[in-house]
Amino acid sequence: MNARTVHVFSGPTVPASRVRELLPGAVCHPPVRHGDLVRLDAAPGDAVVIIDGLWHQSAPVRHKEILSLLADGVRVVGAASMGALRAAELAPYGMTGVGAIFEDLAAGVLDADDEVTVLHTPEGQPLSEALVNIRAALVRCAEAGQISTADADTLDGLARALPYTRRTWAALARRAREEGVAGAFAEVDAWRRRNPYDVKAEDAERALVLVAEGGPPAREAGAWEGEPWRTSFVRYWAAAHRPGPGGVPFLAVLQHQQLYDDQFPARWRARVLSAIAGGGTGPDGAEAAALCTAAAEGVDVAAMSRQQLAYWLAPAELRALPPGEALLRIMVRSARLDGAWSVWPSSLAEAGDLVDAPRRTAETVAAAYAVNAAVEAADHRHTTARLSPDRIGRHLITRWNLPVCAGRPTLDAAARDRAFRDFAGAVEVARAFYLGARAVAPAVSVGTGPCAGCPAAMARART
């Protein structure tokens, strides 16, 4: 293989110390999870070896994350656990699988994720046993004549019925006693203690040795690279995970400006209307051209029901906006920051004028993340996920200079002007930045909007 850099993702199957023994110079990572391969600084000619991966604690590595590496000229090898699963699924696309587990998965002999799944500590210490290891002991013990094939099948069924989080030899012993096969289990338990083994570790070490020796041979990838596989999800993952300005993912920079840059709504409006108009016009020309495009498509405020208009427009807008401006606002508010539309940028290069001062914003985002980490370190119960949505909502109302008595239609309209789905969506995005924003700018009384003197505002200011 002669890769320039080899990245290895492992944990409970084979520790980093053993990885480095078998593959000197390897860059070791913990079990792979969604986003890790997107963040990875891998270049053409590098190699990635996937052994272990997470799927219970977090989202698992996506298939198209691996396809992105393959399309960029990075070799990807899988074995033993998550690596074997993904290799069996992506072999036609060029991922290389190694070992008996991979071969059984590819052949359909094994067909379940929990065949290789184990519960383990954050440090990678296994707390349960993989079903493939239990089954290997049963098969080998039966082949050695210590138990019958029927007893091996019975014990296999009992092991399979255990949830992977509780699949241990001790748990299997209890089930064997309950089912009247305690004697057969005792034979297996004694045999496997005399004949230690680990099928997953064997496969993992075989893969590492092969990579160290310059192999395994590459698989033919086919012509899939030319197919439209880079979906909006792939673009979104790149924005959410790939380091951008100052090492902060671009999506975080973009979302912070959505929330806290007073000029963002105007920039977003210009971007959306220009896209609808087909580009090549100034702000005023874009508005006129966008209205012409809407008319050509049969989109007209006069044809919309009162209910439809009330969904997109605030009550004051319903009463006072001229039809043209109402339609422009509806067009802008219906165009969210969604990777399914090309107006949504997945990188700073695509953002153009939509993002202002990205490095300064990245520094603010990094500071907010540091505040979040410090708060959680002081008390693990204090996480952004547990922040009160009402408190974050009041914070945004203040920052956006909205009336404290604003109803949901007004709040949703303001959020949609900033490319959010609705106000609740803005609140969820703001969780990551709320503590940092409060640390930099102490709370201002929420009773500062146009309705500050009303009873509801006074009551809310006291909460």
C-alpha cells in the first residue's frame, strides 16, 4: 500500500498500544463515529483502517463518509467490528475488507450488527462478549468432541437472545442453568479458558499486519464516482464537521451569524432573491426579477388563502404589507438553510457575501464552546441539552429586538428571516451559543421591546 499516513480507528478490539506495535507510525484514533472521517485530514495516498466504531452512544459512521474518502483517493480498510460491517457493505465501491468476520458478512453467513457489538467503557475496556467470539468457542468445542452439536446450537440460541449489552459468559451461564444445559456450558467454559482466543482481535491484527506490509490488494471501485452520490447530506456533514475558519466547522460560524448578526437577514434575503431571479442583478433588480419569476410560475399573494398567508406573515404584516413585499418575504422565509438547495452554502468558499468576518465569528464560537465545556466540567448535569428553551427564547427576543409580547407568528417570521425553520428551530440552534453569549454580554432586561409596559412583559421580566 505504501500509504503516506495511516489512520487507525480502534478501541475495545485492539488498543492503541498494540496498533502501534503492529503498525509503527500509525495515527491512532478512538472508535469511529459519525463525523470523524469528515474531520479527518486525510489526503490522496493516505490510508484509513476502521476496526471499531460507535453506534449506541452516538450516530455511526455513514457509508457516504467512507465513499468521500474513497473518491478522494484514500484507501479504506475494514476488519473485525464496525470495519468489517462497512467493508462488507461497501466492497463494491472499493473499500477493502480483511478477516474471517468480513468474509462471513460478505457471504451472508452473518447478517446482524450485534454479531460483533460489545459494550465497553469510555477507555475501551470491553464489558460484554461479542457473539462471534461466543459462537467460535461453541463451534470449536463441539469440533473437539467436548459437547454435542445440538448443545452448541442450544447455547448459541441462548447467547443470541441476550441483548448485546448483557451478553457475557456469566449471563450465558445463568441462562444455561435455566434451560437445563448447565453441564454443556461448563464444558465450553472450561475449554475456552484452556484455549484462549479472540476472533475479532485476530482479524484486526491481521489487517494491521497486512497494511504494515504494504497490502492488502486494492479492490476495484467501479465507475460509481461519476454517479450523483454526493447528496445534500454529504454537503451538510462537510459543513457540520470539517474544520473551517480557526478550526471551527463552517456550519457553526454560519449558525452564529444567523442568530447574532443584525445584518444577516438582509444578506440572506439578497442571496435568496438573487438565486430565484437567476443572478446577475443588483438588490433592487433581484427583487423585481424574483417577482417576475414568481408570476411566471403562477405564485400570487391574491391566490393564497388567509390561512396560508398567516403561516408566513406576522399579523402586522398581514394588515399593512403591499402584495409585492408580502410575496418577497414569503419567498425568503420559505427558503431555509437546507442543503437540498444550492443557495445553502456548505463551505466558506460557497458562502460569498452571506458570511461576514468569519474568523472573528469563529473565535466567538470557540469561546462559547469553551464556556460550555467549563460549565459541564464543573457539573456533568449542566449541559446545553438541559437549558430551558423558554430562557433561550427570551434571550433571542432581546437580541433580535422583538416585542416581549410577540406571539408565535411574529417570532416564527423573525426566525424565518434568518433562514430558520421557525422560532423553535432557532432556539435549538442557539443552545450551543447561549452560555457564551450570556458570558460576553450580561442579560439585558427583556422588557425593552415595544410592549415593555404591558402586564405580560412585566411578569415575564420577573422570571
